[in-house]
Amino acid sequence: MPDLPKNVSKNKLAIVAALEREVRPLIKNWRSSEKQHDGRHFRFFEGRIQENDVILVCGGIGAEAARRAAEAVIALYAPSVIYSVGFAGALEPTLSVGDVIEPQRVINARDGSITVLDQGQGTLITFGTVAGPAQKAKLREAFSAQAVDMEAAAVARAAELRGVKFAVAKVISDEFDFGFPSTEQFVDSAGQFSEMQFAIFAALRPWLWPKVTRLARNSNHASRSLCAWLEKNLTHILPASAEHAGPQKLEAVNRR
């Protein structure tokens, strides 16, 4: 097949992240627009990576927010592949902040279903809340997983239902032994995190300041690492014949 002209897109790729701060270095110069789908407003970022048109949406934290964002970007842009990207917590002590993982299996902890991908290695577990060290140990034991997030399984399910190819890349933002008080009270019904409320909460609790500083440092490092990796490898994880591919197989998982 002859090479395509530089101004012709090979594929249209969609990316679903939770928050803009996870992908800010990637989208800082991309065009943004707001569109509506199913009664909700979404902000989309459009750019190009290695001759491919890329549409990115930050749907918010959690499975429901991720599902809505995935459905919106599929309906409005008809991508050939949809990626779940963003932060994840390490379930293996050997994983460090900034490490990017490409799991071969994504498990939904809520219903036990798994999505098996064509490539990658290891297992990512999608869990309903931010996991501390004790919960991470339980998830690693129960599912033999290497990392935990809150959105990937929902994006995989949306892709599977609509016949769109699914892929995933996550970056470690908190290591296995990192613990922090619950921040669920700062996440609204749309999955958006209130940085102002969290800042006030932390400012009134000096004993949290060292961990807040570490959390911010880890998040910045993870974001830079993920975005650099995506710019270099996004098409590397593009499944073969994406424009003709169907959904990955969804199975039941046998818990240990």
C-alpha cells in the first residue's frame, strides 16, 4: 500500500482519560471544543499523533463518568480505536511512579468480567474507589493484578457494546505502599474533582502536607511520563487492521 500524504489521517483514534491534569502536557496545544451528547456537555481535544487524528475527552473520575465519555466520543466521532489512559495505583512493589503499563487483561472488580486484549501483559483491575495499601494487597491477592484504576473496565465495556476496538495504557501515580485519606467527598456526581475544596481541606490539616506534596509531585511526574509515552507509542499499541476490528472478548474471571 502506498504511503498516505502527510495531511491524510491513517486512523481516527479516541482517548478517554479521567482528568485534564493526567494528560495536560499532551493536549496543551490541541484544539478544544464543547459538544453535547445525551443531555451532557463534554469538552473534546483534537490533535494529531504520527499522522493519526486523535480525539481526547476527560470524562471524570469513576466508571459511570468514563462510560458516558466513551459513549459520547464513539457517537460523535466514530473512532476506529478507543483508548483508556490515565493514572493507576501499583499493586506490585516493583512498580514505581512514572512506569507505564499495557495490560493484556482488564478486570471489572464489580462484576468479575474481564476484557482480553490482543497485546500487552499482566492484569489491570478496575475498582470502585481509590485503594489504599491494605486494599491494594487484597486486590493483588484476589485477582493476580499488577495495577488498579477506576475507569478502564467501563471504557472497555462501552467499546465492546458498540463494536469498537479497545486498548489501554496506564501510568503508575501512586506506589504500592502509598496511603492517603479518602478524597471521594471532593468528587461530584459528574466525576469532577474539586481542587479548591481539596486545597481547603488539606490546608487545615498540617499533618497531611508532606503527603499532599508527595501526591502532587507524583502526579506531575506520572502525567509527563504518560504523555511522553503516548506521543511515542500510541500507534505502537494501535491494533492491526483497526478500522475493520471488532470488540475484544469479554469473559468471566475465575477469582482465586
